[in-house]
Amino acid sequence: MDNPMPPSLVETMGTLEDPRVDRTKLHPLTDILVLSVLAVICGADSFVAIALFGQLNEEWLRTFLALPHGIPSHDTLGRVFARLDAARFEEGFRDWVQAAFALTEGQVVPVDGKCLRGSHDRGRGLEPPHLVSAWAEANRLVLAQTAVDDKSNEITAIPELLRMLCLEGCIVTLDAMGCQKKIARQIREQGADYVLRVRANHKGLHGRLQDTWDLERSEGFAGYAHDYADTVGKGHGRIEIRRCWTTGDPDLLAHVDPDRAWWDLTSLVWIECERRCGDRISTEVRGFISSLPPKAKPQLEAVRKHWAIENAHHWVLDVAFGEDGSRIRTGHAAHNMAILKRIAHNLLRQDTSLKVGIANKRLAAGWNKDYLCQLIGLKTKPI
């Protein structure tokens, strides 16, 4: 019997603890998990759809799955995923990514949160799950994710997520929520550099950084060493110009960080974003602190790449996988479905044989077993 996915994923699934009592284990847990991943790749976004996929493809599925009692019902799928330990499933997902994909060294690793907006139950006072993910920008895949505790926020979840990762030589980018002294130190201790967005909610740091920008920009950084780079982009009927200034001048660093509280702070970064759409022109200046050398071009590139987690991951999950519209809400089911979608996203994203988007790749996998086998490394000849 050939494994239908990279062996490490199947092996990981086999190590997950089955949450059911023995008398209800009619369907092996590994069968349920493999079936679900296959169905989600092919377009299923609910337990009803997963069960239907299984029913319509049962003969083929029996060539590599046991299925001693046929295809599990959607109610069975829902109950299993509601009770399955999501943290353990997360751990298995991370181990599979590290085993199955060769990661590019020294790449930008954006970290950001996403709310599963549809998976709430206001009648029972249940808020939607909130997940924090790390995205490998060069490889275009999810490295790991973790859930934010109901009584906490991203500030406590981010360090936990970072500890899961091998970050040696990478550049970690974080929005304002992750702009914390302890997080900056942890990133450096893990052998990576940081680029952190500074917003107004970080009053002292933001105020000093803003004052420095106002003064030095008006004077052209007279007397202070600095670097500059810019890019011009065009698309969707608009022109976007990004201008970046960086400095590592000791006096300016001392003004912004007088207590030297930010571990290995080396650069102050300002990026001016100008957007032109017809006759309308809007401008915004964003401030960052970084442990990278004060070179404008790599800093500007790192900030640009940070948005890949929004554009290439979160947006795709909502549009191609219908994540925001999902109403799954019982137990751990929403969190576990999110993991299934990220497994599918990684597999689809790594395929380069079809030059189409993720949504159309899901259709192709459902229409063509050869393509599905190619995605998941299935060696048996499909029926």
C-alpha cells in the first residue's frame, strides 16, 4: 500500500491520539485525516463536502485507504474534528512542513494573525478563533501557526510560534502588535534579524521616531549618515511609489531608544508610500525599527515582502478556500479545518505544472486524478 502523501505527513497523522472511545472507532483516524486532506485539496470546504467527495471516489480511495466501514458520514467527521487535539495537529503540521519542503535560507518570514470570522457563536458567547501564522515568503508556504488563547492576544502567541521555528539567518517581519522588546530579543537569540512596524499605540517609541523623521526629513538628514532607495510600481489602475530612508547614526538611535531597551537595534527606517490613482494622490509614512544594517534597499524589500502573508496567504484562504465564510464552530473543528486548508494550500502552492491560481488548481485536482496524485505524491495508478 503506497502512502498518498509525503510519508512524514502520514506518519504524523498516525501518531495523533484518537479522541474517540474504542466502541466508536469504526473509521481509522488516519483514514479520516487523509480523506479530509484530499477532499479539501479538491475543493471541499465543509464536512458535508468531504463526505460527498469520499462517497463519489470510494473505489479509488480503497486502493490506498482501509475504509473498513466505508466512507465516514459528515456527522462523524464533524465529531472527530471537534474533539481532535488541535495543538497536536498543529505540531504535526509543522513537522511535516519541515520534513517535506526544502526551505530557502535567509528568507523573509512575515508573522501575522488572522481571525476565522464566520466561526463564532454569539448566542453562546463564543468569539471566532484567532490564528497567528508564519509565512515563508521565498517558498510561499505556511511554516507554522498557533491559536491565540481566548483570554490572551497575539503578543503572547507570537513568542510561542517563533519558538517552533528554525529562524537562523532569516528576517522576521512583524506589524505593530509584535513590536515588543521581548519579541525582538527572542528573534535575535534565535539567530534572525527583525523589522518591526512602529505605530502610535507604542507612544514613547513612536513619538521619538516621528520627531526624528520630521526633523531629519525637513533638513535632508544634514550631518547624519543615511541611505535611500525607492521603487515604482504600476497596476490595478494606480501608480505606487515607495521611498525608503534608513539611518544607523548612533545619536539618532540613542534619541529613539535612550535606554537601549531594544535588543541589537541597528537601524531606523521610514517608508513613504505615495499612491496615485487618476487625479487623486495619497501619501503615508510608516516607521520601523530593525536589527538589519542601515541599508535602504534590503529594508524596503523586507517590508514589501511582509505583505505577502496578506496577499498570498490570508487573501487566498478567504477567496479560494472560503475561510471567512465558514460556519464551523463546534469544539476544535474550526481550528482543525484551518489546518487542513493550510496543508492543502502548501501542496497547491508548491505545484508549478499548472500556470493558474489556487482556486483553479483545486478544480483541476478534483477533475483529474493524475494531477491530484502528482500533488500528493501518490504512486498507485488511479482508477
